[in-house]
Amino acid sequence: KEKFEITKEQQDFMNVILDAYNRHQIPPDVAKKLLQEQYSAEENFLLLTEMATSQVQVLVEFTKNIPGFLSLDHEDQIALLKGSAVEATFLRSAQAFSTKMPSGHTEVLEERIRKSGISEEFMTPMFNFYKSIGELHMVQEEQALLTAITIMTPDRPYVKDQQAVERLQEPMLDILRKLCALHHPGEPQYFARLLGRLTELRTLNHYHAEMLTSWRMNDYKFTPLLCEIWDVQ
Ligand SMILES: O=C(NC1CCCCC1)[C@H](C1CCCCC1)n1c(-c2ccc(-c3nnn[nH]3)cc2)nc2ccccc21
């Protein structure tokens, strides 16, 4: 078999992931809301916590559709969701930022985010990531697979059976490698660049706790689900 040829079972696997990814999309677009007007830090933080809460719920539903996930040890299932939730939020935010918009809208969106209440020091790493994701012009299959691969990362904290997670992540990496060759024939390095984004995503993970508490405002309100997932309050 040609090493780049996608087999029938890989195509079926990809369809399951893509169908789940499309079925579990975020409710109404946050970017549109932000383009309408500049909100206060408190309103923006509320918007973020609402969006992030619904995104976690969407993420759980999507993850349950990844073949093999539900047969993992239950505590490991939780560890994988907890370990990837923040990265999934930034990946989804990057995709929201990179969505094709009428000219000038992306600049307005960037301005709104810069003035949203997040402290300056996190703007550079965050926008560097958003722009590096945007430059990749990922097709939907790649976005769906990259999200599934991020969730199925064996070395998350508290994962007991890392081999079992590796066995689920490897087939997805193989499909992604073939998809990259298929959709980006002129860029042999494309697959490597895509995986490089996952490393950049982990660094945003490290910033996240500080980022959260750096919002210029006084009383922080989180939903119970975010307290669980973000280890806050
Ligand atoms: O709502 C959002 N993102 C949702 C997108 C869909 C999945 C769930 C998260 C936030 C906006 C909230 C309101 C103020 C402006 C930013 N957002 C962010 C963003 C900003 C700061 C943190 C953060 N994390 N910890 N402290 N701050 C996370 C995400 N990046 C975005 C890029 C494009 C569009 C929206 C974007």
C-alpha cells in the first residue's frame, strides 16, 4: 500500500471524527458579538466563562465519539479531558480568530480582544499562536483530527495507562500525516508544522492560570464546571 494512501477503514474513522466535530459545534459565534461593541472587562470575562463552559460540554460530547475513548479506564478519561480542556479552548479560539471575515473585521476583533481585560503580557504568545494557526489554512478534517489528537495525549497528568492512550493517538497521527500530504501536496513540512502547533499550545497551557487571574477586574465568577476543569476558586 502506498504509505500516503488513506485506507477504507481510515476513511471511515475520519468520517466518524469529522461528523462528531461538526455535530458538536460551539453555540452562536463569539466573534460576531465582539465585533458589535466593546464590552467592559466584567462583561468580557462573563462572555469568556459562558463560552468556555459550553465549549467544555461540547468537547466532552465530541470526545465520547472518538473511537476507543469510552473503553479507556474511566479515571483516565477524566484525566484526558481535564488535561486538554484549556488547549482545546485556545485551539477553538484560534480557529474563531482565523475564520475568514470581511476585510478589517479581523483587526477590529484583535483590538477588542486586546482591550478585553486580559493583561498585556499574554497578548503576544496568544496572538502569535492564533496567527500561526491561521497561516496553516487547515481544512476541517485537519482541525477535527488535531483536536482529537490533542485530547488523546498520553502524557497528561494522572493518566495511568499511557500505552492505551498512545494506541488511540497513533492511528489518528497516521491519518493526519496522510491528510496533510493530500491537502498540502506542495508542503512536505506541513505535517511537522501542524504538530509544532501542539507544542505551542502546551506553552499557552502554562500561561493559563496566571492569565485567568490577571484580568483587570475584582470579583471573578466561574461556573462549577470551569472550577473543575480550570482548577480555580
Ligand atoms: O470567548 C472567547 N473564546 C471562546 C472561543 C470559542 C471556544 C471557547 C472560548 C474569548 C473572548 C472572550 C471575551 C473577550 C475577548 C476574548 N476569545 C479568546 C480568549 C481570550 C482569553 C482567554 C483567557 N483564558 N484565560 N484567561 N483569558 C481565552 C480565550 N481568544 C479569542 C479569539 C477569537 C474569538 C474569541 C476569543
